[in-house]
Amino acid sequence: MADALPYKPRPGEIPTQPGVYRFRDADGRVLYVGKAKNLRARLSNYFAPLHTLHERTRRMVLTAASVEWTVVGSDVESLQLEYMWIQEFSPPFNVRYKDDKSYPYMAITLADEAPRVIVTRNRRIPGARYFGPYPKVWAVHDTIDLMIKVFPIRTCSDASYKKAMASGRPCFPGQIGRCGGPCSMKVTIEEHRAIVDDFVAFMAGGDQRFARDLTKRMREASAAMDYESAALYRDRLQAIDAVLSRSSLVLAEDTDADLFGIAEDELSAAVQHFVVRGGRVRGVRATTIDKELDISGADLVDQVIQRTYGAAAAGEIPRQVLVPTLPDDAADLEQWLQERRGKSVTLQVAQRGRKADLLRTATLNAQQALLLHKTRRTSDYTARTKALTDLRIALGMDEAPLRIECYDVSHLSGTNVVASMVVFEDGLPRKDQYRSFGVPETTDDTDSLYQVLTRRLAHVDRDDAASDADAAEAAVTADSDPDAPVVTDRKRPRFAYRPQLLVVDGGAPQVAAAARALEDAGHTEIALCGIAKRLEEIWLPGEEYPVILPRTSEALYLLQRLRDEAHRFAITHQRKRRRRDISSVLSEVPGLGDARIKALLRHFGSVTALSAATADEMTALPGIGPKLATAIEQRLANR
């Protein structure tokens, strides 16, 4: 493979100004669009020696046949041009989003003569004002049903409205009191427009003003003994309270902000977008992203912000945008958002307080969404079948691996070394067959892995021998006593089945250690591979170079799920051991019982924090006196 790309620009050809660049293939299709403050500095990264590039970046530059660039006047202009080209060309190597048209919105058709409120997934209605997205369609309908009790605006279709206006007879929703448009003859078009404006203002966060106004009117009507009007205002207040109860106040009442929680791995990402208006969460959008190139978290935030606000109306852009990490061009993004909104916009990371708590909630939701995305892919029968078939081909196996075991080693600075074994059968986890191992003495991770696999493989021989002995015993019994009952309920061995494939978390060194364990145990018939986390490479024993599976490969998703599950199980087991170890140490302190041990661990949060605490800090807890605190401090120092 030639290390220099034939289309690499000559030295000095690439300008140093800001701009946007495009990689194209031999057919002229745009493969990737990117922006840069300095085009020469950015593009030089793609033309570095091929062996130094990330695997997916290397695949992109090798697929491309040309690169072109456009110089712009400012970094903000490069943002706008990059967004426009990504929308136009949908380049396969840019991040790809999975949530298009998947969420319902509430829309108010402000461009109509008599605006109406509708439920829609179409985000391109001219002149419409949108609220949401909502998680379910019924949630939007319930909100509208409550809102039109307070703000009776039009809900009928355009055809019904035109027919009613021409005939002078109200539409059916108007006849039953569910539409307050001009066709009902109760309000004029101008009065209806004013009610629509109040509806929009309420949904945009001005709820307290309307609540105060209705309360005042209700009291005035009651004082004037106009109880019918007072009851009407009371019902409207209850409707407002019902709407507000659906979204509790999470931030200050004057807060208008969008929060983005992001969880990612090497191939995918999940984004949770919380829309906060008037201090309340008014909408939540979940997005799943497929990543082709290796991009940083800051670059991913950049892409998410561009996509979210690239086609947004000025009223949909809030005063604050809160993200987990700031992009390198945060100032340019702020300026771009301000130009689109027409007002000040701040882009920042929430460091503390209620905003940081809400951002953590969004991030937690994103982590769960990412896990669900991966789980659904591996749970689907068609996807599982394809994953096992692709894995068989990629690893050169004679048959699909119906039983796969994956191993991971976990430790805390070389102490409390444990290993995990997770089992997938037919592409699905068998949690009842998960196992954990303690490793008392070891030199490093590869030695730990060798020890664990040696212990596991010893059971393969033992279980095979037990199965042969059971079969022989059954045959002898049948020969000696044909009328004897056949024993079918036998104790199941601990490791009941021989795996077709072993997977280890790691690269070439870990695979070599596992291969040595297989050879020493005499089980070289069992296939073996390792998955290295940084580049998601698949390593085979004795191979100089890894196997690179396509980013969209179902086999790669299955291996990722195995690796992540083994890692989770190992970490969980190690944490339990650490807690048990520290409890055992503390139980040796005279006068310290289980209740006080739990109180200490609950107060300090971790073993490390407790070990670093002073005797004076421990005495702050009820039941821990100076003498007992000193004894605890000394015991932990000597462990």
C-alpha cells in the first residue's frame, strides 16, 4: 500500500485561511465535509503517514479520490457553510442521526388567517411555531385538551374552517365547545389572534403571569357575586395547574435553556436534549448517532449544536445552551447562534447547582439510551443471526459460535484483582452462567488472564469426563436391569458447555496469553479473538495485523456488547470485594459494629475517602468518639 495518497495537494497549495473542505470519491460523491480555522493545518492531518491514522479515517482517505476546499471570510461563515453542505450531501463519513421525524410536536400555524393548534411530525410548516418534542402523541393531545380550556383557539381543519366561514355555521368542534375560532361567531379574527398570542406566550414560559391574572379575575368576580364567571376562571386555573403539573419547576422561573446530555463510545452516541422554558422541562428529544470517523467529544457537541439549530426559528433558540464540554470553536458557535436568534446566547458547561444536576440527569438518560440502542440491535433475531454469521466469516470459523465466553480483568492499582466471564448463547446473554474469579497473586493483566482461562479450561475436561461417566453408567444400568427407571435429572455441571469462541478484552498481548492457556490445556479447537477498545480492532492469535470490521457490522456490535458486559460484571464484582474487605478490616476494631461501619461508609462515600479521613472528621458522626476514631485511623493505616 502506497503511503502517499495520489490526490494529496502539493506543498503550499492549501490556504491557511478558515474554510470548509470536502472529500469526494471517484464518482464525485461527497464522502466527508468538515470545517477548519486553518485549512492547511487541518488537512495536513489527513495526509499524515497512513499507519498513523485512525482506522476509520484511513478508510475514508483511501476511499476518497479528491479533496477540495472553499475559503470563507470568518469562522462563523464556515459553520454556516459546513451545515448547509452536510444537509445537502448527507456525507456517509459524517455522523448520522437516527431520530428524523420520530417525535410529535405541538404546532401553532401562525401564518394562517386564524391560526390553529395541531399535532404534527412535520417540522417544515411555513410560519408555524413549534413546542416539544413530546415522547408520545397522546401527551400532546392531552396538553392541547387542557390548554384550549384556558385559551380557546381553533383546532378544526382548514377545510372545516373555510366551510364554516362560508356557510356561517360553526364547525363541529365549535358546536361542542372544543374550538374557539372565528367560525364559532364568538370572537373576531383580531380577538382570536390575541388569544393565540397568549397561548404561545404561555407555552413559551409565561405561565405565572396568566395564573396571577386569572386568580385576580376570579377574586374580583367572586367579590362582585358573579359566581358563574368566577367558576369559569377557577376551571381555567385548574387547567393551567394541570398543564404545569406535567412539568415540574426544575430551574429558576426565568430560565430558558437547552441542555444536552451525551453518552458515546467509539462507534455510536446518544444525545438527550432537554428543552427548558420558564424553568420547566417542556420537551425531551432522544437522538442516536452513528459515528464513522473518530471524533472527540467536543467535536461531537459541535455537530449536535449545528444540527439542532441549523434550521431552527429564532424563537426556538434559548438564551442558554448547556453542554457537557465546550467545542474548540465555542465563541464562533455563540456568535452564530446570536445571529440566528437576534439576541444574546451563551454556550457553557454547567459546573454546579441545579443546572449541573439536570445536565447529569440528561447524561444518565443518554447512557441508558445508548445501552438500549446496543441491546436492541443484539436482541433482534435477524441482527443476531447476521452477527454470528459475519463473526464466523471474519474469524475464519467452520461454524457460527453459538456459545461465546468473554473475559475481562479488573483491579485497583494492582490490588483486589478479579476477572469476569460472561456467556452469550445464540447472541443473547445467559446471566445464570456468568462467573467471577479471584486472582490472589499475579504479575500483570496477561498473567491474570492466563490463570483464569487455565482454571476455566480445566472444567471443560472435567465436565466432558463427567458426561462420559454418566453415559457409561446409564448404559450399564440399562444392560443389567432393563426395567430400571431412566435417570434424567442429573446435577448440572458448573461449566455445562464447551464454548465455540473465547473473547478477551484487549489486544495482541492479551490474545497471546489466552492462546497460551488454550494450548497448555490442549483445547486449540476453541476459537479465540480479542477486541481492543481504543480502535475497536479484532485481534487473532499469531496475526501481525488486526481484523477491522465495518462500523455498521452486526458482528462488531455483538463483540462490543460482550466486552462491555464483561467489563461491567468485573467492575461490579471488584467493588463488592473492596467493600467486603474494608468491612472485614473495620470489624476488627473493638467497639465498631455493623451499624457504625455502614454509617462510616455511607458518610464518606468510599473506602479511599475513609482511609484519608482524620480522626477529627470521623468524630463528626454520631456514636464515633475520639478514642474509637483514633483506633479506626490506626487500623486503616496498617492494613
